[in-house]
Amino acid sequence: MDSSIYVIIFLLLALIFSVITNYYNSKKLNSLEEALYESYRNNSEVKSFVEKVLEGESEEVEEIKRVRTKYGLSIGNAKKIIDLYRRSE
């Protein structure tokens, strides 16, 4: 066997390992993101911050940006929290 075959096999194994690792890490990241959302969902500090943000006359995009920046949430989870407190008003 030529040495190029060994290189190709090694690169294929590295690619397969990389895909598996990325899949595992994305699943782990999604579960951590959901845990972060759950911990902030009923937090009084977050509630008061969101209510203060909603009092202003800013657009929904700006509200999402502010909540997302302050608490590190994803766009979807920040929107869920804003909608949750907007409905409760």
C-alpha cells in the first residue's frame, strides 16, 4: 500500500471523529442553553429588567438585544422571556 492511502485513511478517520465531536458538543450546548433559559425564566432580577425594557418605547428587536446581551440567552429564548412578561402585563 502506498503511503498516500494511509494519509487518506487517517484524514477520513479525523473527519469522522470531528463530525461526531461536533454533534455531541451541539447537543450539550443545546441542553446548557435550555438550562440557562429555565434558570432565568422565573428570576425576579430578569423580570424587573424586562419590565423596565418593556416600559421604554423601543422596538422588539432592541428589547431582545438588550435581554440577550445582559443575560447571555439565545435570540429565541430572549424572545420567549420578553413575550412571557409582555403577556403578564
